[in-house]
Amino acid sequence: MAIKELGLKKSFTLLELMVVIVILGVLAALGLRQYQETVRRSRAAEARQIIAQLRSQCAGIYMAEKDTANCTAGNLRLNTAASCIADMIPGGQCCSTHFFSYAVSGEGGDDITFTATRCTSGGKEPQGLTNYNIILEVNFATGTDTWSGELW
């Protein structure tokens, strides 16, 4: 006898559909979390790149003067199309073209610290949900760089 003659139809049961939906939901949740982490790390690359530019300029100042006292926001310029980056350094303000705000601190001598802070408002969209820092501490006398903070 054919299936049509018995009145039976080929189809999925509700239980089978629910199992498939649950599996897809779990896979989507895991994939979304991994995607968000990857995006977050890629945005942190901006901070590392800009801090590297600042460090390079301070190294030049230190080599010429044997002191980091002049590694200040007023003396540092970045090779970037965004003109507001120089204004971000002293005030730690967020600029709409960047994901991070930047600060340079030090008392002179051999040591200097560069800090990038994730913008939660005023920065490039989408904003970060929480502030976190990426920090580079440099001692030019010993040639040591110490990265710390989140996602460095």
C-alpha cells in the first residue's frame, strides 16, 4: 500500500523541530559571543597602533635629550588623518573618529606611560559597553616596554 492510501503524511514532529531550534540557538549564541570578542580585539588594534606611534616619537625625543620631560601632548603629533587625535591626548576626550581616548603621563627621566581608554560615549560608533584600558609603560634607559590592561 502507498502512504497516501493510508492517510499518512511525511513530516517532522514538533519535538524534532524544537530540538533543531534549540541546537541552532546554542550555536548562534556561541558564535555571537566569539564574534563580539573578535570585534573587540580588532578595535583594540587601533589603540596599540596609536600608542606605538606615540612611543616612537617619545623615543626620538629621549634619544635627543636623554629625558622624557618633553614627551608631552603638545610635542607629540600623530600621522593620522584625524585632526582631533592631538586634542584627545591632553584631555583624554573621546573623538568621533576613534574607539579610544589617549593620555601620556610621566615625570621626566627615563620612564613614560601611554594609556588608551575605551570610549563609552563621544567616540566612534558603536561605543564600548564598559571602559577598559590598554597601557604601555616604557623605560627608555633599559629598553623595556611593559604592556598591561585588557586586550593588549
